[in-house]
Amino acid sequence: MIRGLRSSQLSVQALSRLASVVLFLLASWADPDRLALVALQGALLAVPYALMESLIGRPLSAELVPAGWDVHAWARRAAAVTIGPVALVGLVSAGTALPGASWGDRLLMLTPVLLQIPLEALFWAAARTGTTARANLIPQLTAIGTLVSGGLLALAGLRVDVAAVPGQLAVLAWVLLSGRRERTGGIRPSPLAAVRVGALYCATAAVDLVYTVALPSVAGALAGPAAVVVLRAMDLAFGPFHVALSASTREDVVGGRRARLVTGARMLTVAALAAVSAVILTWPWVRGLLAGDLRDLALSAVAAYCGYKALLMFSTWMSVRHMIWAAPRRYLVSGIGSRVIAFGALAAATAWVDRPAELFPLLLVAEALVVAWFGVRIAGTAKAPAEAVTA
């Protein structure tokens, strides 16, 4: 069972989510002045996860990587190219959501986000060239390091938004040194070629990531820092659901076209969604453990958010399956179309939203439209071979 957990994406996602939740709680209890920074950092960490999956994991899954490439060199160079743009996006987001934060606070908050980029890239390279259990050690050890450092920093009365940095640096050094000893040769692509192979997937992910970053940023601009905290606290409340959902999608990407439609991870995702929704709808004190503003949120707003998460589950599964079987250009159109719908909801939010509770019904309606959109695009893909579909 232990060997199975080591090789499972459930263990990876569970540890990563646990580290995120614990860090948020430590900031809430021991460093409340930087709670909004930690909340925004948690949202920005979605960027390296999704970006490296699109640039490296998805081309590997769709079998688009040229034969003879040095996968590890490819991963390192793709990560190096993306650090600058991610830093720019993170600084813009922090300036929009938290204009009162100093430049030093913004840079320190962003450091773990940037360090996660090469770690994620090397995870995908290790998953293809070695065993899954060994590759999983990269995110697992990083999460454990974050938990240990976070506890020590909180006890010492220091800022906890940099808790991930020591573990990230240690794991990065271990992976790079061991990779140097195990290097087997192969074609080392140029930096441009390193990102070109996954460019279309990256474009789709970039649009999705802009929305991920824009959501807390717009919420903070419309309703103040409390809105950023509420969104992050609600997201953490659904931690078990996100663990299972992330595991199910990563298993699909790792498995590629061999991945099964019905899996244990998917069944666990549905069960986690139902359980978390029931708990947070029934007991306000559970929400209060994460944030006082979340405890005071109207029940109708909480219910709308639960419905939004249910639809997000289906749209995520549909998107990944569509990516695996559709031609890259068709998937690009599908992905951008789904984000146009989501951005339309955010644009509408600027007209009247001034409280977090007013944002959740808009998210629910937008995600329902996204599910319908992917349904139409998948049905069109099924009518022709993936290689023949271009739009």
C-alpha cells in the first residue's frame, strides 16, 4: 500500500494541499498582517503547476516530443524561459490585489512561486525517464519541507510566506546533482525549441492562468483584501476535493491516450466534493476556522460556490480528455473559448459586485456555460480523426 501511495498522484496532491492549508492557517494565527500575501501566493502557485504541465507534461502525454531529445535538458530550458514572464505576471497581480504591500513583501511572496517552476519541470522529466515513485519525491519532499519550515518560522515569530523556500532549494539541488550523474546524452534543444513543442498547449494554459490570477486580483480590487482572503479560504475548504481532482487529471496526463475514463481517483473526487459541500453548508464554525469573513458569508453564496466547484470538476475532466484526443490547434480554440466565457463573467462583475457573496453566482453561471462549450467541442472532435481537425 505504501509503494502504491508513493507512485500515486493522490499522495502528491494530498501533501501539496496540506502544505498550502497549513501555511494559510499559520499565517492566519501567527502572522495575520501577511495573511493576504499568503492567500495571493497560494493562488499564484497554480501558475507553475499549470504552465509546466502544458509545456512539458502535455506534449509528453500527446506523444509530440521529438525522438532523441534529452528530456531533462528540455525541461530545464523550458523552465528558464518562463521564469521572467511569470515574475512579471506575479508582480502585476500583487500590485493590483494588494496595492498597500511594499515591493519587498511582493518579491518575497513571489519567490516560492518562481522556485516552483524548475521543480515542476523536472518532475515531468523524471516521470518520463524514471519511475513515477522517484519523480513524486520532488513535490512530496518540497511539501514536507514547507510544513517543517512553516512551523519553525511561526514559532520564531517570523514571516511564513517564505516557508517553502528552504525545502525548494534543497530539493532542486538534489534533483540537479542526481540528474547530472545520470545524464545519458541526447539532443539538447535550444530555448526556443524547448517551448515551441508545447506552445499551443501553453497558450491555452496561459489564458487559463491569466483568469486564475485575475480572479483574486479583481476580487481584491472590487471588495478589498477581505475578498482575497475569502476566496482563498473557500478554496482551502475544498482541499480534499482539489487533491482528488488534481490527482485524477494528472493521472490522465501521465497516462495519455491509455488513461481510463472511469478511475478510482474520479470516484474519490465526486465523494470529496459531496462531503466537503455538506460540511461547509451545515457548520459555519468550520468555515470560521479558516477565516472570520468566510464564517459570516451568506448560506446562498456558499451554496453557489459549491455548485461552481461541481461544474468545475466536469469542465476540468472534459478539458483534459479533449486535450489528449484533439489536435493541438483545435484544443487551443476550445481552451481560449472557455476562458472568454469566464472573463465575460469577471467583466460583468465589475458592474455591480462589491462583496464576495455577489461574485459566486456569476462564477456558477459562467462554469455552466463552460461545460456546455466543451461538450460541443468534444462532440465535434469525435466526428473526425484528431489529426484532421484543425479548428
